[in-house]
Amino acid sequence: MRIARTLWKRFVAAGSGRPARTVAPAGVALVACLSVLVGCQGEPTPTRLELADLARFSEQYDGERVSTAGHVRTHPDPEHYWLEDDDLNRVAVHPDSAVKSLVGERVRIVGRFRFSRDKGRSIEAEEVTVDALE
């Protein structure tokens, strides 16, 4: 990061009318690449939560990337799927295809959690893995 700052200072100074060392084209390319890498750090590590936490603090985690576990349950009319723990805390899972073949299994889901007073709690599944009891 120090190299990027130094190159940036040289680059800015070069256009300011002040004497500055020449910035090589490779230096400019390096600054550009580092800027892209800093801007593309990817998704943050998901917050690992129990379903009870998501039920209790739904508004606090709305929009967050989370990891949670439970048993996959379903209902046929209308067809929908959710995660459920032993205390019947529930979170709907979208899309259905992410867990459709795992009904009855304990799974861990990583995804974006959503909460709405009208629509309830849901998680947009990014990753689903069969989870052994912990």
C-alpha cells in the first residue's frame, strides 16, 4: 500500500507544476491495478448466527451476509421452503431450488438475510452445505 501511495503522490505532483520525478508507465499501471484490487475485495465474511438470533434481532441483520444452520422444511401449497431449529425459529429460503432436494436434512446456508414486517424473514442462498450437528 505504501508503494501505491508513493506512486500516487508522484503522479499528482507531476501534474501540479512542481518538480517531480518521472513516473514510469509501469508505475501508473501498478497504481491502476492496486486501485482495482482494493475496490474488489469481494463479499465480507458472513456473520455466523443461530436461527434464534435472526428471529430475535431480525431488523439488526437485515441486508447482512450471514451463515446459519437448521433443518430444511417445506409446505406444498403454495410450495415454499424454510430453515427451522428445534425451537421452531424459521427463516424462508430463496430460491427454492437451493434446498428443494434437501428436505429433512440439516444444512448450513450462507447468503443475504432480509427482513420485512410484511414478508417476514428470508435468506437469499449463495451456498448450501449439508451440516453435521455441532
